[in-house]
Amino acid sequence: MGILEVKDVGKRFGGLQALGDVNLSVKEQTCHAIIGPNGAGKSTLLNCLVGKLIPDTGSVMFDGSSVLGRSPHEINQMGISRVFQTPEIFGDLTVMENMMIPLFAKRDGAYRLHAIESVDSEKSLIEQAHQMLEEVNMIDKRDMHAASMSRGDKRRLEMAMCLVQNPKLLLLDEPTAGMARADTNNTIDLLKEIKEKRDITIAIIEHDMHVVFSLADRITVLAQGTPLVEDTPENIKGHPKVQEAYLGETQQV
Amino acid sequence: MDAIILQILNGLDKGSAYALIALGLTLIFGTLGVVNFAHGALFMIGAFCAVTLNKLLTLSHVVIDETKTDFLGNPLKVQVPYVNDIFGEAAGAAIIDWSVPLAIFFAIPVMIAIGVIMERGLIKHFYKRPHADQILVTFGLAIVLQEIIKYFYGANPIPTPAPDAFKGSFDFGAAIGFDANTIIYPYWRLVYFGFASLIIGAVFAFLQFTTFGMVVRAGMADRETVGLLGINIDKRFTIMFGLAAAVAGLAGVMYTPINSPNYHMGMDFLVLSFVVVVVGGMGSLPGAVLAGFLLGILESFASMREVIDIIPGINQVIIYLVAVIILLTRPRGLMGRKGVMED
Amino acid sequence: MFGLEKKDANLLLFVAALAIFAPFILNPFPEGSAMAQFNAGYPDLMQRFAIFGIFAIGFNILFGLTGYLSFGHAAFLGVGSYAAVWMFKLLSMNVIPAIILAVIISGLFALVIGYVSLRRSGIYFSILTLAFAQMCFALAYSVLTPITGGETGLQLALDDPRILGVSQTPEGNIPVPGLFGLEMRESFEMAVGPWVFTFNIGYYFCAIIMLLSFYLAIRIFRSPFGMMLRAIKSNQQRLNYTGLNPRPYTLAAFVISGMYAGLAGGLMASMDPLAGAERMQWTASGEVVLMTILGGVGTLIGPVLGAGLLKYMENILSKINKGVLEGWFSFMPDGMSDTFVFLTNLFVGKQWHITTGVIFMLVIIFLPGGLVELGKRISGMFRKKDDDNTKSAKAEPAE
């Protein structure tokens, strides 16, 4: 049993079968990559995992309980954090405040009316936020407006916001899309470090094969809404079906 | 049965006004992406175009009529409008009598000018600002416009009569085979409904059959793409705004005989028209028209004695109540498109 | 101090000083002088400064922090007023129970209206709140006349029960609102040379409540709750995926701001024990939006300043009439002075709304941060000059 079990999941948009009978099992403390050409249903699948979409058929179990019908914030409280394709952060808030919000969510749950005590009095949370910011090398930017940072910094902040919650499962939606090569390598190093240091499972959707083969323990190839193959990176590399699915796609294997 | 027909008819005139204002609001929102809280003020200014023309036409000078005497035995002083001097007595009287319909020709250029100035001078700068800012700045403008009108025309309603030919009522019941005097409907309201239908038809025909209209519709569907095609959207949007202003203005002109215009009529209608737009579906022109008439008629039914006896006060709140229910059950309104203002 | 950061404590002290010394600050001109008409230090106006300050502070907790623009907040003010007057009619003329009931009832209204309205956001939310407020207004005006007094408004009568007080005073009058024997309308005057300063019990009562409200608002702004509200405005999607449910937060903000409005309404009735439906009309809701934006939306002090400015303009501008203008421009040649009188007359007297409308538009266009941003820009200009000076001062010795 994996920590995430996707069984026979199907999703249809009007006449388009976006997902058909997807089965996927993500083992605990591995990095599982989902790759596939454009329109293969990667994002749809991800959205089904986090509560943005509800699949028409099938089941999604996380850590022994179903996520179907739960809203995104409930699913996050179960221990799934998500990094978006374009960084989603609180642009009007400072970096430090961006870090405090996930910490409050982790400690207090989906809602708590703490309207009187000051944020500054939460010493232990502040301490945790500082540690995390140091881990991602952003401590010197703690008072900056999040919106005024570079895209790479925003991505790192978003990652830090997810990690500070100590999620059981981290979902990454093309975390290096639009990044320069140096930034991409930094991100790979960061993710590798996270993998080693923490008890975390990572599921990653990625176009960049360099990233996939640097990180993944298992790879699932998705094409036209169904899983084509699932195997180790070594076996995927030479797989004829994969070559076929990617024919015409740019790739950097 | 006759009561139902009467209520439907009664709802038509208010419904026409809602539909016309909502149509303009939707045109502006759909093409320019601007939420215009000053649209009611445009309706009000249109009404005051009719008032102004009426006042201009009745400008008079005093003539001493030797043939008649007043009660003191002095020669009678008579006010003679200048139009009488120009066109003769009979024609002058007719012109004054027909001042409201004539005001249409006066209002069209005025309203288009106001619309274009408004768009170029103010609205243009708010295309990229949040909707809240648009609401607020046009709300400010609406206050300014209505207070200026109040300054020049006073706070009291100004009676502006329809031409004599349309005074009185039409026995609609007798005409369609009911008892006489069961369905009495003022002629002018029929005129208003006919006029509104004409304008609505004209706007739709304009959008449907002209190249200009085609571009505007394309712009409503997908503004960015049309912009990329190298079509000068901005200029068309300015014209569109002028057109919407003219529609609102004409709705106001013709409404004056139904309700004497006052300076805050615009705000009163605006709130309701906004509700109409939302019920119809933000960005849907047929939705706006449909919802306008539907809500007008619904309001008229809710003011029936029988209904009020069952649910007191329902006539006051029916439109808002419908809006609340629609927004909660069908967020996109009756005919709204997906993706419009769902943020 | 009071559990506040130094900066916030200073702000609170500043507002407290403004409130305490308002009778002096607002009456800078000697009695009987030509400028005396610009004095604003009379009880009625000062009370309104404080009351609308509370209203705007509360509105800002919703609009300023979450970005949800309510166009129906006047409904809560009206409900608060009615509740307070009913307390005066039924219980006693003591203002404390009246205000407490006003806050509770308006809070309940806000809970119901907010629960429904907050299922939508953006302009739909604005329209929903507007629709609810207009419904309240229309019903208060018509069907609910037994509760609201309809067109005449809700007034006290000689035969009201007032079970903890008296129905009428020994002289046969309706008793006046008070606080354990202190009458709200009581004032005493202090003459210093030609200046006359008025100190009014009602005003100071309002001012104390306003300071408490302001203090509470600071605490909310600095709390995790306040931070969540700003996060909602910034990125609701991220908030969702961070494990937080935005709905209860926005609802809490809506209810709190509704209670602030009810408090303001209750105070209004405490100063002058009557309540009318026109307090709930959407133009009244527009007014609080105006105040908040004029002062600086999302800032702590902005709403207080905005409320003060708007109420000051209302009172002072509306007092200037044609005669006053003719006096001002009398030094000009006839034709010119007539033109000037005509033009300026558009902006004063009964037309003062034009001025506020124009200023409001200018603020939205050029100064979205309101007075607070203006202050920042001005101080920024000075600071820049200072920096330049110090730079050149440093550079000189090197040469």
C-alpha cells in the first residue's frame, strides 16, 4: 500500500475524456514523477488529488482515508501541500507573514478566531519560520514584500511555505517551469536535500526530463488520460512506448 | 384573467426602463469590462434633457392682450412663448405639446457627447483598475452629476406631460373581448413600451448586422484576441460607451411623462438595474432585456392587493429577493456566460 | 503599552489626544469673528465625528483587510439605532443597555446577511449586500412600521413603559438618555478671552467608545486573524491550499464590522433618541465607503481621519451660502465677482455633495491610499530633501 492510492479515476469535460481509469500508487518516502505530453491529463489528475476537481469515477485514498468530496483546505489539513505552476503566494504580505500563515494553519486548523493576541507574540512559530527561511536561504528577505521578489525567489518562498507545514505528501506542479538553468539546478538541489532530510513523499509533474531523472524514484507516463507505463527511471528511459508518446515533443533525455 | 393581463401590462413600462438601462450597463460591462455606477445618472440626465427642452420651448415674453381684461378690468397680460412668434400660434402650441418626443432629437447628441467625454476623460483610465475602483469612481461621478442637476433644477419632481394625443387611457380589455373598463392602460405607456422595443431591436440589429457590431461582439467574447488582430478596439469602445449613454438617455426622455423626473431617479433606477443585470447574467445582452421585463412584471404582480394581503411588503422587496435567490442558486444569472466576473 | 507595539501605541495616544482636545482643536477661531463659522467644536458635530469614526473603523476591518466591498453597511447602523431606541422605550434611558442591545442585534443581522452574501465575491458580493440593505430599508419604511415608526421614524413617547426608569419626568417630559445620572446632552462652556470651548458629556462618552473601538481595531489588525484577512485579499487560492477555510474568517470580519456599525447606530440614538429608515438607505452605505477611502483604506488611522474630514466638510461647506460668497468676492469688479460667486456656489451650501463627490473621484484616481498616502508622500518628499542635504553636507568636507 502506498501513501497515495489512485484507483480507476476518470474525469470527463463535456465530450472530452480527460482522464480514463487512472491507477497510481505512490509509495511512502519516494519521489514519484508523472510525465507525459501536453494534454495528457497531468494537471487534471493533480487537481483531482487536491480537491479542486472531483473525479467522475474511481477513488483517491491518502494515508488510509478518501480525499474525494473534501475541499482543498481539508485535504491540506490531511497532510498534502501543493506547489503551483506559477508561484501562488500572498503578494501583499511580507515574506515572514507568508511563512506564518501556513504555520498557523498547521497549529490551529482550518479556522480559529484569534483576533486579540498579536502575531509577534507567537515566539515558537516565528522561530520555526526563521529556521525554514534559513534553510531556503531567504532569511535576509524576511521583511520584503513578497510580490516584489523575483520569480525564482517566489518559487522558493512557495516551496518553503509548503515545507514548513511538514506535509506527508508534497505535490509539485512543474516547479521549474520558466526557470533559468541555474535556478532549475538550485531547485533540484533543494528538493534533493528535502528528500534526504525529511520523511516526505513527493509527487511531481514535470516537463523537464533533467529534473525528472535527477529526482524521481518511480515514473508514471501518462498519455491521453491513461497511464502508459510505470517503472524506474532507468527502465523508462529506453522504453519504446514512451518514445512513441513523446514523438514530436521536445525532450532532454 | 383580466387582472393578470393588467399586471403584465403594468409591469411593461417599468420593465422597459429596467431593460434599457440594463442593456446599456451590460454593453459597457461586456465591451469595456467596466462596472458603471453612473449609468443611472445618464438615465436621469436623459429625463432632464426632456425637461430642458420643455423649458426652452416654453420660454415666453409678455404680451398685452387688449381684447380681454382681467378681473380688475385692466388689459390682460398674456405669456406668449417665443416659438409661437417663430412658427405661428398653432404650430408653436403643437411643438410645445410634443416637446417630450421632440426631446429625443435633442437628447441623442447631448447623451452621445456626455458618454464620449465620460469615457475619454474618466472611464478610459479605469480599464485596468479593479472593479471595486470602477464602482467607486463612477459612484462618485453619479453623486456629482445628480447634485449638479439638483442645483439647476431643484429637488422637486418636474411634471413633463406627454402630448395631448396620448393623454388618456386605452381600454385594452374591451379591445380583446373582456368587459369594458377592466383593463385600462394609459396610451403613453404603450408608446413607451413600443419605443423601448424599437430601441432594443435597433441595438441588437446594430450588433448583429454591422461590421462594427460584429467587432464589438467579438470584443465582448474575447477582448484580447480582437486586440491582437490589430483592430482599434479603443475607438470602438468609446463609440460603444456613447451609444450606451444614448440608450439610457432616451429611456429617460420618454419616461418623463410616466413619472415626473427628479434628481435622484437615476440612483433609484440604477440599484434596480444592477440587480436586473445580475439576474439576467453579467455580460449577457438578451439576459439583461429578459430579466428587465421579467422583474418589471414580477414587481407589478407583487403590488397586487391580493398578494400584499398574503405577504405584506412583498412589493417593496420582490426584486431584491429574486436577485438573492438567483445569485445563490444560479450564480451566473439566467443567461450568463461562464467565466464572466467569477473572481 | 496595552500590549501594543510602540508605533501602534503612539498612534493610539495621538488619536486619544485628538479626541480629548477636540473641543479646543476644532474651535480655533474666537467667537463672533468672521472665521467663527469654520469652528466645528460644537457637541452635535463632535459627536458625529466620533460616531462615524467608529462606523468607518469597523467598515475598514471588512473592506480594508479582506477587500470585500459592502454596499449595505448602513443597514446595520439603522438596525442598531432602532434597537437602542427600543431599549429606551422599554427598559430605561441608560445608554449602556441600549448600546449593548444595538451591538447584539446588528451582529445577528450581520451574521445572517453575511452568511448569504459571502457565498459570492467581487461585484456579486457588493450587489448582494446592497440588495439586503435595500430590503431592510424598504421594509422599515413600510410593513415594519409598528417596529420602526415608518416614515416618521421611531420616537420616544410619554407613555413608554421604561420598566427600569420612569415613563415621564416629574415635569411631564420625556426623560433624556444618560449614563447613571449623567445626561448625554449636558455641556459646560469655558470662555478663554474671546474663545468659547464647549465640553459635552455625550461627546466624551462617544469619544471614549471610539477610542476603545480604535484600540480593538489595532489589536485585530496585528492579530493572526487580521493577517488571515489580509491573506484573503491577497490570494484566496493559496489560503485554501494552505489548509485554511476563508469563509469563517470573512464572515467573522463581516459580523465584527456589522457590530461596529450597530454600535455607531446605538450611539447615534443615544445622543438623539430617535431612529429613521433613511439611515439605512444605500446612499448612507456609500457615505461610509467614501469616508474609509478618503482617509486611507486598509490603514488604521485612515477611517478616523476620513470620517472627520467628511463630516467637517458637510457641516462647514453646507453653512457657506451665497451671501457669504458675495462677501468674499466683493473686492472684485461686479461681473467678475458674480461669476466667481456662481462657480463657487456650485460647491458649497446645499450642493456640498458635489465637492465631496469631486474630491472622492480625485482621491480614487490619483491617490488610492487616501489621506494617509498623501501624508506619506509629503513626508517622503521632505525626507528625500533631508537625505540630499545630508549627502551634500557629507560630500563637502571631502572636497
